[in-house]
Amino acid sequence: MPKAPWLQGTSPAFRLMIATSWLAPPSWQDHQEEAIREAIEANVDWIEYVRLVDRHRTPALSWAALKRVPGLKIPAPASNELQRRSEACRMQALRHSSQLAEILKAFNRAGISILPFKGPTLSVDLYSDLGLRHSKDLDLAVAREDLSRAQACLENLGWSLDSMHQSLSPRQLQSHFRIECNLVFEHPSKGGHLELHWRNQWETSSQTSARWARCTPSIWQGRACLVMDPNDKVLYLCSHGGRHAWFRAKWLGDLARVHALRQIDWQVVQDQAQSVGQERSLLSGLLLLQEVYGLQLPELSGNPYKDVPSFLVNSPLRAMKVTHEPGGGDALEGLRETLRWKLHDRLAQPSKKWRASLAEAVYCPADFQVLRLPDRLYWAYAPLRPVLWAWRLALRRRLAR
């Protein structure tokens, strides 16, 4: 595997984490094993490596990648820690799978079309293994017109809106539906969280409708559901990773697996991405695959890679090297992270109409938690946004002491 310039100066533990942040298919397995051996031979700090695996959410993937390298010697303490984390990841996947089957059964009875994505379904799709991908919650999508019925179904199963969404006033909830793309639920007895989506963050209403029309029927554990069109799935992976500046290597590892399996016509995906304003998200994701894993860039007509701003590649490379969780640094670093993410999103996403941009500028759900204004004073959130931001920052610093 090529020695990428961006990895120079990083620790052997970081290089090993990158090498094991995906599970290469047979065509790339030799390259992955070579990168793993080179990192370990450079005298890996295994404590640092385990910490990086936690940070990038790759416990089962990393353990699986290490286990299939013949003759690899891992110190017993590190081996035990990695195996324990892998088993915990797999148990979490089993719980999610069981919860998903129960939800699908209820939605099938209610006649609600449902699209599960990410989580256990993506793990099976990419790796034919339920437990390889780490996921902290379930992600489900329904049509906007089915949202109230879907919420009622979930509540009948014991799910309830989390504290932030439960406390929204009618005006706040109206703004949430217009600008955001999901509601968060939690289950007090079974534990865990669930995100109920009705659109992708970057989509217009017509694009959402077209994406739903491209979904196909499927079966999950005997229950009917929908699956996303493969091209839409790739665009979602790129958009989701890009919106978070790819700060977790596991997201890029998913895209690497898709690319290395050679099951995608990238020219078709690029044409579709161009039609929905996601071309830069896609192209920057592919450029990152070349930088991080040494995967060859797909040949695309007109060589559109040359027009991708370098920030869309350099910023994620920097974000992946950060050792702490986002928001885990001091207040100044937290502000820098937020500004980098916003700039990344602005460069990657198409420009929006001024009304949509203004609505997003004056809307921040965190403001509703700091100050509860009655709906008749909802307008006051806009001029108070700088004050509320400083208030949240001060609270965060106080809690960090």
C-alpha cells in the first residue's frame, strides 16, 4: 500500500488504525496486510492504538482485519482489550437487529413503508456480517406524510422522543420539521437511541420523492422493508461523512469497501451526484480514498477532480488525526472545529436559496435548551443567537472544569 504523504509524522499506532479501519476484499487484502505489518514492525504503542480504535469506532473491523493476518503477534493485554471491544460491538449489533425486526413488524402491520439504513443493514450489505460495523443507534426513514403514524407506532413499542425533541413547542417543532431531517427517540427499558428520518439533509422535496421512487422492496428477518438504490447509498455515505468532515475513519472505510468491491459504475454515480448537487461530496470522498488507502481514482469524463477545492481533502485528513472526540478540546478548539465543519459543508454543498439560508442561520435547536421562549416570542431567538452561543460556550467550559 502506498506510503501516503499525509501519514508522514504520524505514530505507528495511527497508521495501524488507518490500515485496519476497513476490511479489504480479496483484491486488496495483500495491500492491507502489508500496511498492517509495516505499522506493527515500527513498534506500535498498543495502548494508543486501542484508544484510536475507540475514537474512530472500528472495534470489530479492526479486530477482524488483524486476525486474518497470518503469524501476527499481538501482546496479550492489547489482544484481550480488542477482542472485548469487538464482542461488545457484535452484541450491540444483535440488539439493534432484534429491535429493528420488532419495529418492522409493527410498521408492516400499520402499512407504513420503512427504509432502514446504516447500522446492521449496512454491515450485512458491505461485509455479509451483521456485527462488523459499529453503530450507536438505529437509523430509519419514512415518508414525511407518514411521520405522525410512524411516531405513534414507535411510542406503542415503548420508544419516546428524547428530552430535547420532547420539549419543543409547536413553533419550534414546526421549524424543526422544515429545516432538520430527523427526530431522535430513546427506549427507557431496552436502552439505545433511534433516529427517524424523513429526508436527507441536502435534499429538496422533489429529490426526496425521486429517491424514494428508486428504493426497492426487501426482507429483513422475515419483515418487509425498503432498501436504498446503490447509487443513492454511495451519495449518502459521501454526504454524511463530508458533513462531519470525515473525522471518523470508519465512514471512509465504508466507502473504501464499496469502491474496492467494484460493484459501482462511478460515471453513473457522478452523473447522478451532479444532478442533485452532491458532486463535490462524491469527488472529495474518492480523493480521500486515494490519499488514505491508496485506492485508484475512478476515471470520470472531463477529469472533474481538478475542480475540487483542496480544503475538502485537507480538512478531513487533519480531522482524522485529532486524538480527542469532536468538542472534547478546549473552547477555542471547539470553535475552530465548528468553523471548519461549516466551511467544509459550504464548499461541498450547492448554494441554497436565500430564504433557506436565512432560516437555517436563525435556527439552532441548542438555543431552545438554553432559553425557553414562548411561541409568541419565537422571533427573539434570531437576535439573541450570539448571546445564546456565548452562553452555551460558558456552560460547556464550566462543565469541563
